Amino acid sequence: ALKLFRKILIANRGEIVLRVARTCREMGIEVVAVYTDADRGAVHARQADEAVAIGHSYLDIERVVEAARKVKADAIHPGYGFLAENGDFAEACERAGIVFIGPPAEVIRQLGSKIRARQIAGEAGVPVVPEGGSEYPVLIKASAGGGGRGMRIVREAAQMEEALASARREAERAFGDGTLLIEKFIENARHVEVQIFGDQHENVIHLFERDCTTQR
């Protein structure tokens, strides 16, 4: 039988909480917000059915899971950013018997590494950008994280040493992981994404394409 959620805690702040809350209300689901000391009285907390203080940080996994337990939430929606791509958080929800609305912890961990994600795509027969060799230009990428941090375009061999060093420094500062990979740089490429949803019954759908090139 299909189990419907009665109450969802949204582990985030601001606009994304309001968007998720609107959908929950349309579905007859109660909404619980969390807020830090700095966000006491924030709009997202005021507009929820319930709001729970979690101290100083939205990244405090223990406090967020405890808040969900306290209000007897069936599930936690992480929104985006913060804990949304944190495998430890997904695992903590599972241990607490609370549904994490997102990928399983192991999927988050594997796809959080660009190196491992390339391997998985290759094994599945999906075309991937060739690894960078002796032909330039190449693109250096931080294996962890994203958003362009730890990324450098190298157009000639003389630039490589400094580009590697600066990319590694930036990746370590931003993500705590200086692991890099090098791919062939594709000029005038487009950044196209396909968002997918799957459930525990192995049903998967996609929401067509979106051209993220315009973000630049």
C-alpha cells in the first residue's frame, strides 16, 4: 500500500522552504521549518505550521534530525544546498527511521565525485568528455563540489603547473578535497541538464531538458 506523508520537515531556509511548503499544503501535508539563531523570526519559519530552533547552523545534522524526531515528521526535504548533497545526512535520516526526500546516501557519495561519476557513466555506456592528454586546450576540474570552483582552462603546457596548483588550492578551500581531474576542453559547449525523479519502486521520470548555459 502507498504510504502518504502526514508531516514533512524542510531542512533549509528562505525561498526554497516557501516553495516546498506551498506544494505540501496543496497535498494536505503539514510543514515544519527549522531556523538558526540568526533566522529567528524569518519568513520561512513564520509561515510554517511548526518551527523548531536548531542553534547556530543549518549544517548541524544531529540537531536537524532531532528536530524531525521531536515533531514526529515522516520525512525530511533538504531543499537545495546545505545538506541536500550530503551522504552523511541521508544516512542519518535512514538510521532515524525518517524518509530522506532525495537520493540514497551511497548515490550521493558516488556522484559527489566527478571521477567516480565519469566511471559510472562510462560503465553504463553514456558518452563522456575524453580525458585530457597532451593536446590542448584542457580543462582542470575539482573532483568534489561544483559551481566552477577549482576549475581552470589550460591552453598550453607552460600554464599547466601553475593552473594545477591554483585549482588544487581553491578546491581544498572550497570543498576540503584537492583531488582534480583533467578533461579535453570543448570550445563553445552548451551546459544542458536533465532533471530526473525516481521512487522506491524503481519508477523513474525526467522533466525534459533545461539549458543552463545562460547561467554564465
